[in-house]
Amino acid sequence: MKKIIILFSAILLIILVGKNVQAEESIIPDSAIRFRVIANSNTVYDQNIKIQIRNLVQNEILKYIKDSESIEKTRKIILEHKEELYNIISNKLKELDYDKGFNISYGLNHFPEKKYKGVTYKEGDYESLVITLGDGNGDNFWCVLFPPLCLLESDEQVSEVEYKFFLQEIIDKIFK
């Protein structure tokens, strides 16, 4: 009985601490620059186009801002490369025979409320780089360019695996 109580307490503690750490890490600072790509629609074709444009622009812009240590410098870099980004997107869409057009906007852009990993991000107007494909009626992708939180997404699977391994290790110790 004592082992069951210890196990239950350990699991509860790990879950509570894990959720608290995750929520704290997911909160976007007030001084942030977001990045958003909105698909024309939710068809497989339009969502595929969105993903290709997201990957292209994200990789390109992260090359420019990877060493930026301030929001002012990041802002300046984005503005300096906006026309170049427009041309890169335009060329890629031509290559894909995409004829629905697009718009690229930097400044205050509207974001709907978003729930992600237990955190609710409020609806509002945020400083951001937004690319709207076609009519912009589809699902969208968004992340944070500054601070560079877009790069953290690739680390999520590793931390989940480590977390599960840690939990299994505690259970094994209790029942041995």
C-alpha cells in the first residue's frame, strides 16, 4: 500500500511540475515578433502550398535573424529583406503553378485566440510577418520569430521522450 501511495504521489508531482514548466515555456513575451502563414483554404492542395511557403520563408528568414539579439535589430532585418522575401515567395508559387496570389504584411496584424499545449494565446493585434495565400480562408501556421521560438518546435519530441523515460525510471525504482 505504501508503494502505491508513493507511486501515485510521484506521478502526480511529475504531471503538475511538467505542466507548469511547459506552460511557462510556452508563454510569448510582450515584445515579440510573430510569423504566420495563412492557407487559401483547407484543401490538401492549399495546405501543402502553405507548408512549402512556411518552410521556405522560415528557413530564409531564420538565416537573417539567427544572430539577432534585440527586437529592434530583428525588426530592421525583416524590413530590409521584405522585398527579397516577396520575390522568393513569388518565384516559388510560380514554380508550383499556384495562381491564387498572395500578400505579405509586416506590422500589426490580427491573430485569433489560439490554444496550444494547455496555454491560451489571446486574440489581438500583434507585431508580425504575415503571409496570406489566396483568400486566406484556410488553417494557418504561426510561431515566434523574436525571440526565436520557431526553432524550439524541433526540440519538443526529445523532451517528451526524456520525460516519459524519467517517469518510467521512477516507477521501476518504486516497484523494485
